[in-house]
Amino acid sequence: MSFIDSIAAGLTLVGNIESFLALALGVIIGVIGGAIPGMSATMAVALTLPFTFAMQPITGILLLLGVYKGGIFGGSIPAILIKTPGTPASSATILDGFPMAEKGEAGRALGMALWASCTADLISNLSLILFAGWLASFALSFGPPEFFTLILFSLTIIAGVSGDSLLRGALSALLGLLLATIGLDLVYGTNRFTFGDPNMMGGLNFIAVLIGLFAIPEVIAMVWHPTAHLGKTRQLGSSWVSFADYKKSFKSIVRGSFIGVFLGSIPGIGAAPAAFLSYSEARRKSPDKENFGKGEVEGVAASEAGNNGVAGATLIPLLALGVPGDVITAIIIGAFMIHGLQPGPMMFVMNTSIIYGLFIGLIVSSVFLFIFGSLAIRGFKYVADVPKRILVPAVLILCVYGVFAVNNNIFDIGVMFAMGWVGYLMMRCHIPAAPFLIAFILGPLLEDNFRQSMLMSGSDPAVLIRGPITWFFWGATALTVFAIIRAGIRATKGLKSSTHEVDLSSE
């Protein structure tokens, strides 16, 4: 079957009102699910899955893909308005989105998040269509040693989001790595740091840690200084995102989109590391790098481009190899199997019309995302107009509900509040939370791939430099560490010279 015939067959399959309605409904459900703090895109997809069983295969899968796409963007709305990421992938958006909201530019931040999301989504979908075969074969060549070096390189980007102090950033990352070791050892099955509590055998719940770290410190700060927030409302602001903003951030959006595509095509990495890597690269190359973390519109664009760039690319290993790219595609693979479809190389031969139908549906989903995302911003904007003395208790209720709903476990709520106090102390001591979160996400992956590499090589460390992919990532890690050290030395010299000038002027 030629390419034109495949497109025609796919168009025949999805060119009906039922498919478009399913896609539109999916995007709406996803945006709402992502915008509710604690209810992640993963949870929204999981809750929608049972409703697809009675549908046609293509309709049901398009519904789930719409929820996925909408959920990733939806998480940016509460991240910007109330400093509570709706999804883990939106954690990086807080770094500049929330300061913009505090300055009365919430509308501008949300508009840029939408434009960046739709651009990255389109690039990700086109990459899936054009490069699925090549990227899938490249991902297939990754074993535990390659994953280990990739994750080690990803951890070095922590310095890019460490704020002003590299030492504080490193301390935050070490704390994240330490907490990531809690639970069962996946190789030998022994307990680590569980203190005899069976609730801790599965490790700390990620959603509980995420919400505890970012949302609860705001609540504690409100209780600690109740008068500081009286009568304080945050408007969306009269300024909306302009074409000049988009043009200024365009390079960061495209770069972030391709970072998302690359990381998304490798199974198991996920959207959060892509968002942080995209953000740190934008910060490193921006002429306004000092403004990052204080309300820079390019920071919002970069983080949203990174996490939305992953959304289409995670389908590359799913469709070409039958390997889910992340947790959400692991749920979606269930929908394929329920309908008697087996994702993998043979699907491109046996079910070409469904593959191309999905490709067409994904392109249309970018348009729906822009339409319904614009409406969602206007619908959820009233959150910004609520005084904090009313908003904070409502946020607290949503946080407790969201964390409890993940596992129906009271223990997770305790973890959330404990992490809230940790986050509050870090906030008071100016220790950044982002490095903690990256290390907490990547720590288990780093450890598991290292130990698998040692098991497969009989504890020979030479396996970690076994081929071109590992050499590339070792080289990239070395260059990143060198650049970080050089930047640290320059910053120290600059601080000393400015201190010296102050001393001279005072004399």
C-alpha cells in the first residue's frame, strides 16, 4: 500500500463525526483533569479507559489520546495560577509561570503556555509520522548501560535549574536522591528506610511528594503570616501574550519540542525530565538568563514545549515496538489489546489504516487543543481573582482529595504534609525545589539501570562505556560538568570584584 493509499484509508476511518467528537471530548476531559491539582493526566486517562471498551477501536483510542494531549497542557493552568502543578510534567512551568501571575501577568503566561503547547504538540505529531521507524530502531538499541549514561547526563542538568547557588541546588538534589531510595530494593527485594512500615515498601507516592513540595508550603506560609495575604487578589492582567513574545521564544519552543521528541521516543523517560531539560537549555542560551525564575515568559514557553513535545513521541515506541513510552501509553496499550490490536512492527503491515487514522487524529488534536485550551484559560481564570484567604483552604482541600484519590491511602496524605514542611523549610532557606524533584524522579531509574548493567556484565564497569551511545552521553556529561564549574568560578569572581568595588567606594 502506497503512502497516499495509506493516508486515504486512514482518512476514511477517522473522517466521521463520531471520531472527531471523541477527540474533542477527550481534549476537554484532559484539560479539566489536568487543571484539577492532584488529578494528573495519567489519572484522567485511567478513568476514561473503561468507557472506550464499547466503542470502535479507532474512536476509543482517539478519545484516550485526546485526554492525554489535553491533560499535559491542562496541568499548566493551576501551576501558573496557584503554584500547584496539575500534572508532574507541569512542575517546571511553576518556576516562571507563578512569578508572572504574582506580577499580574497570569493571562500572558497562560497564553504563552497554550501557544507553546500547541506548537510543540504539532512538531511532536509530525515527528511521529515522519521519523517513527528511525527513532524506534534507535530506541531499540538502548540497554541498561545506555539508559544509565542518559539519566546521569539528565541529572547534570539540575545545575541549570538550581537558581543562584549551585551548592544549594546540589543539596536539594541529594535530598531527592536519598528519598528516592525508600521502599523495596527492586533487585534483591529487601526493605530500605521503611522503618517497618508496610506503607513505605512501595516508596513515597510521587503525587504526594510533588503536591507537598510545591502547594503545601504556600498554605503554611499563609497560616504563618495570615495578614500578608489579606485583600490580595491576582488578576489575569490586561496584557495577553503577543506575537513578539512568541517570536522571542520561538527558538526555545522548537528546541524544547525536539528535546521532548528525543526523550519521549526513549521508553520510560517521561515528560517531567524533558520539561526541565528544555527549561535549563532555554535559560543557558537566553540573553535574559538572570530573569529566569523571576517571571520570564520564555521560561514558561520552554517548559511547556518540553513536556508537550513528549506527548506524540511516546507513541513511537508504542506503535513501532509495542513498548509503552511512559505510564500513560502503558494505559493506552490496554485499549489496543482490549480491541484485539497488538502494537508493534506487524501493526504497520496488518492495520495500516488504523495507524494512519491515528496520525490524522493526532494532527487534528493540536487544533482542538488550541480551541479548548483558549476556552479553559478563560474558564479557569476566576481562580486568580479569588482572595488568598479563600483560595488557600480550597487548594488544601483539592490537594488532600487529589493525593488520597491516587491510592485511597491516608498514609499518602501524611507524606504530603511532611513534604510540605520540608518544602517550606527549603523555601525559607532559599533551597530550590526543582533539583529535588528531578533527582526524585530519575534516582530510581539511575540506580536500577546501573545495577542491571552490573548484573549483566558480572560487575565489570567497562559495560558502561560499551558503545557509541554511552560514549556520547559520557562526553555530554563531562562537557556539562565543565560548563557548570566554569560558570560557578565566573560567578564567584564577579561577586568578589563587585564586593571589592563596594569596599573601595565606601572608603
